Amino acid sequence: MEEIILNTTKHNEIINITDKIQKIVDKSKVKDGICSVFTPHATGAIIINENYDPGLCKDIIKALGVIVPERSDWEHDRIDNNAAAHIKAAILGPSETIQIRNGRLQLGQWQDISFIEFDGPRAGRRILVEIIEK
Amino acid sequence: MEEIILNTTKHNEIINITDKIQKIVDKSKVKDGICSVFTPHATGAIIINENYDPGLCKDIIKALGVIVPERSDWEHDRIDNNAAAHIKAAILGPSETIQIRNGRLQLGQWQDISFIEFDGPRAGRRILVEIIEK
Amino acid sequence: MEEIILNTTKHNEIINITDKIQKIVDKSKVKDGICSVFTPHATGAIIINENYDPGLCKDIIKALGVIVPERSDWEHDRIDNNAAAHIKAAILGPSETIQIRNGRLQLGQWQDISFIEFDGPRAGRRILVEIIEK
């Protein structure tokens, strides 16, 4: 099992981790199987979509901020003031599973694997990667 | 393969199932691999987030009720009157995959695995657990 | 590894792929394990919910269109005019993992596996299916 460690620099941020995960797949020498990507943080999530256009990353963060507004009389805000970040992370989910064929992650041309943080900046955010051979 | 059976007591409810799933992992004696958690109900879902603060559980239910309001002229309500519950379950999804290292689910400090029901109370809700060894 | 190829005919569309996936499970002769379903398209997703009532499929598409409106000054629309489709796909996610017992997908009575496209009509949409034996 392998880990990726990231530092985030903004309150909301999307970081492309596709190349780092493909390198872990390369190192494993697994040709066919599945790759599980999981972040153990309750205000972060793993998403798969286009990361090429920075405008789309801004749109994704903006849309989630409209769906779950930061100020909305959340009960958890009395304790930790980051309820919206938790709710967005719960909706997106902490994991994705990607197939591997011939040693390559089977992502589409416009798909990247990204870590998204809703309560940054944060140092030492972890992403766990496990590969199961077929 | 193992199952967890739950009874829910409210219309919307979040139930922490982390300990029950860790016990199934213990029983399997698998040290490294992945754990698939799946609920076969179309108005329920599996989420991973903080379950420690009951206020946050209320916030998650409240937020999803704003995102998908129960009264909104849904076509399915003419048949079964639970369209919003189905839509919320479809958005969250019925499954999560968690990694296992040294026999432990690799959840973060503020992460729990929970079953969420949107059309309760319901007796006999099932959660299926399958472990794949590395 | 197997693939399903679909053509969509509408801008937003939900297509039931349960029977096609069960046939791939049958062909594999795997009795116990997990089935990973993944679509490599950034404006499509895989969902699991009821597909029997066509009204509910319309409700799901309608609800997502309210959550992420097509016209909302998205930055990505200046480049490709399909930002809302990307955002909806990112929220739902491109994959689901379903357990297999005795050669059968362990779906509930009211659960189907569906491909959902938000930027159609599109020819040649792919769904990748990988089965991991226990």
C-alpha cells in the first residue's frame, strides 16, 4: 500500500493526483486489476473529472458552494465551524475505484483523479492507494 | 460474505455501522485488502463522514432535504410518494470501498461508515459486506 | 475485461445496463467477488437506483438540473459550453462497485445499474466492467 501526501494552500482547492497514482500503478507492476483511491479526511474527497481547464475546477467549487452554503445555521458550526465542508465531502465521498488494464489506469481523455479539500489550507493531507490484481 | 441487519426508527436517519464492519474484518482475518460495503435499498445509501457530533448528522439530513425537497411535483410521487428519497439515495450511492491494512479499516480519525435512510422507519434494512484480500 | 458500448439519443438520458452487466458476470463464471463498473466519460456517470418507473428517471434528471443549472455563468462554458454536465458527472461519480454472490449481482429488488449522460446525444459511450474474484 502506498500514500500520497499533499499540502493545500486555499480554503477550497482541487489538486490533480493522476500522475502520482499512475506512478504507484507502474511501481506495483500490476497489469490487470483495480486501483482503490481513498482519502481519510472528513472535509476532503476524491473526484474524477476534467482537470485540464482551471475554469472548470472553479465551477465545481462554486457549484458545491451554492448547493451547500457555508452560512446556513448548521448545528456543527457551533462546535467546529466547518459543517459545509463535511457535508460536501459526504456527498462526493472519500473514494473512487479505477480499473487497470495493461498497467494503465483506464481513465477517459477528459478524466483526471483529483483530491478536493473544502476546509483548507491544510498540511499533510493523505491519499491512500491500494491495488488489487485480477 | 456477511450482512448487517438494521431497523430504522425515523423518516430520515443516519446509523453508524463502523464497529459492526470492523468486527466482520476481524472475523475474516484478512490483513491487507479492500472492504466493499453495499446496501441493496433504493431509498438508502452508505456515507463516510464524522458521526461523533449528532448535530452534524442533523446538518447532513437537513442539507440533503434542501437540495432535493420532498414536495416538488415529482412524477414518482404519484406512484410511491418517495421520489425525493430515491433521488437522494442515487446522488449518495449505495456503496463505499474502504482499504484494510494490518487488519484495520483505514478510516481517518473523523470518519465513520454510516447507513443513511431517507424513507423510514423501516425494519430489516440490509448492508452487505465483502472483503477482498490483496 | 469487458466493455459495453451505448449510443444516447437525448441531451440528458438514463439507460439501464443491469442485464448487460449480469451477462458479463455470467460469462466470467465468477461465483463470489466484486464487479467494478466505470464509464470513462467526463459528462456521464454510473448510478444505482430504481429504473422501473420512467417517471423516477425524469425526476432524477430534473432534480440534478435544479441542483446544477445549465445557465449559471460557468467559466467552462466559454470553452466547451457543457460545464453543468461535467459538474453533475463529478458529483455522481464515474463508477460503482457491486458484490457478486453465487454468480448474481447483489442488487436489491428496486435497484438497477444505469448509465446517465448529461451532454448527449452521443455515439459510442463506453462502460468498462471488471470482475475481481474473491
